[in-house]
Amino acid sequence: MPIYEYKCRKCGKEFESFQGIAEPAVTSCRFCSGSVRKLMSLSSFHLKGSGWYATDYSGKKAPAGEKKKEDKAPETEKSQPPSKTKSEE
């Protein structure tokens, strides 16, 4: 059941109320019977686990050991032109 927070306009006290979504909103203070207004409160909702932006796409970089295979080739193989075979000569 959701928890709603209210503040009394008359006495200034804040209180919480456990209410179902279909139940009507509280209209009077439980302490002084004055009118109340509903407050906006912070949610305790937090996304956890894989598949969420916070865990998968939040700017994390791949570890240094996970480079592409082509980057691991020795420099001598990259800079030399391919050698000719006997049929090409």
C-alpha cells in the first residue's frame, strides 16, 4: 500500500497515511481536525541489476586488457607490405 504524506494548514504537523490507490484522500488533520494538503515526497525506488542505465551504460569504460584483437598485432606486421608469393614473381 502506498504511503502518502500530509501537512496540516492549521497546526503545521506532518503525518503519513497508508492508503490504497482507490481510497479517497485525507481531508482533515488527525491531531486538530484542520484542513490538510498532500506533500510530494521522495521515492525510495532504485533500479538495480543488469539491463538498467545505471549499471550498463553509465559511462563505464572497458578494462585496458580488453582491446580489439587487431590492436594486439605486433607493429612489424602492421607496417610491412604483404610479401609476394613465388607465383606472383
